Amino acid sequence: MKKYVFTLLAGIIGFSSYGQAPNFISYFSNDLEKGEKMIEAYFTPMAESFGAGLNNGWYNTAKPHSLGGFDLTFTLNTVIIPNSAETFNIEEAGGDVFTSTESEASTIFGSSDKTAMTYTNSSTNTSANFDMPGGLKTPAMPLPMIQAGIGLIKNTAIDVRFMPMMNVGKSINVNLFGIGVKHDLLQWIPGIGDAIPMSLSIQGGYTSLNTELEISGQKVALSTKATTFNLVASKKLLMVTGYAGIGYNSSTTSFSADTEFELNGIKFDNKIEMDFESKNNLRANVGLRFNITVVTIQADYTFSEYPTATVGLGVSLR
């Protein structure tokens, strides 16, 4: 009898907390490992795209606010999903425990087509068929947020970003909170810093994102923590500010799901919790900001494994 992956894989992972006999658990250690890898392979593109989106939109100029200056900006970071993130290699993830006549299966961002799979119990060598669910078939993932910044002493600005729980895609609800800081570097170069016709700052930001979604009737949750550090340069000419940044991104994601079902006469009611492998990469972006009195309009593009286009509209007072 066919079962969807989240009942089957959740059940396999659930064996680790079923009963008290250590030998019973050890029989399924390989199944547990492969089950976790299958779940991670399916969801990793979403975790990585969220990490990329969260680490963007922090700045539209390298010049921090002066003391008491502030801005309030609505930002939309749209992460472009690369073709390589639409599928995963079944053999690499499932080994000889989860197999298929196909070499690849859809990730959560891939085709909506299901993939016929076979689970082979590594202890009893019995097998069961199930369908690996298809994906959302989406080319991009938008992440809207509201961000506010205020200038402090020593050419330093603090930014706070927030988004209440809201829907950003089919069956996906998210909320986020983040805090960042930007500090002018040229002020620390006596006699030279003031003469350089541009602004140069170091910027860092941390964002926490909580995601809730439902796949094949199974409710799951992802919690992503993203951190970025950047060197940002900008130059203002009349009403236009050109800016560019180069930096380092890191993100970690934890996965959890509740499940309750029966498999081969055994009932499972366990919560799954696992951490995905952390993601670290370099990033570079370029953009323009237009100032119309106190109104700002920004647009930039980030070059990275998950490219991101950012647009923003706000008000800013120095």
C-alpha cells in the first residue's frame, strides 16, 4: 500500500523514540539516517532560499544616518530559484534504503509530479512502496518585510526588521524579526577619510524566520537563522545613490513536524526535530537608490548561489 513520504519517513524517524529496547532502535539506525537525508534533501532548497532572502535588503547606502536620523522602508526580497535546486539525487540521499527507478526526485521547489519510491527495511529486508510528493513548482520565493533604522553616535546606525505571520506563497506562512548595524569606516582615517569622495561602511545583520507549511497533508515547520557581514560602498550624485557590497552569508535551519499514523500495525505519535546542514557562502550586490525629498526608492540585485532581486519604498530623514 502506498503512503506519502511524510508518514513513512516520519515513522522511520519515530522508531528512535518508540519503545525502550536499545536493540530495537539500533536495527533502524541506517533507516533513520537515510530518512533524515531524504527529508533534508527535499526541504534544503527552501531553507537555503530563505537564508539568502533574509540576508538581503539591509542597506541602500553606505552612509549611516546622522544622530537622530531615521528611515522606515518596506522591502521585498525575491529569491530566484536556480534549476539545480529543483531536484535531488535519490541514490545520494536514500542509498539502498529508499530507492526508485528514477534517478532524481523533485524538491519542494521542483515539479509537482510525484516520484514512485520503495522503502526497504534494512533489518527485515521487507519493502513498501510510497510516493515522494512533488514540489510547489515555483521559480521564485518572495520575502516582504518592514525595516526601520535610526542613527546613533560615531556614524553608527541600528536597523530593525519585522514581518508578522503572513502568507507569502501557496500554503506557506512566515514571520520574521531581525536586527542589524552599520558603521562608517572612513571616519577612522584622519585627513584622508574626509577627502575620499564616497562612503564606506561595514554592515552586519541577523534575522530569524519561522515558517509553517503543509505538504501532502503533513504540517511541518522550519526555523531559519541567517547572519550576514558586508563591506558596503556608495556614492551619491544629486538624487541618485549608487551602492555596492561584498560580504559573507551564513544560515542554519531546524525542521520539526508532528505526525500521528499507523504503519504495519504500529502506531506512531512522535514529534520530529532535526537540524539541516549549515549554509555559508559569499555574496556581492549592486543597486541604485532614488531620493525624492524624503521618499526613497531602491532596487538592487545580489549575485550568489540563490540570486536575489530587492526593491524597496520608504521615507528617510538624515
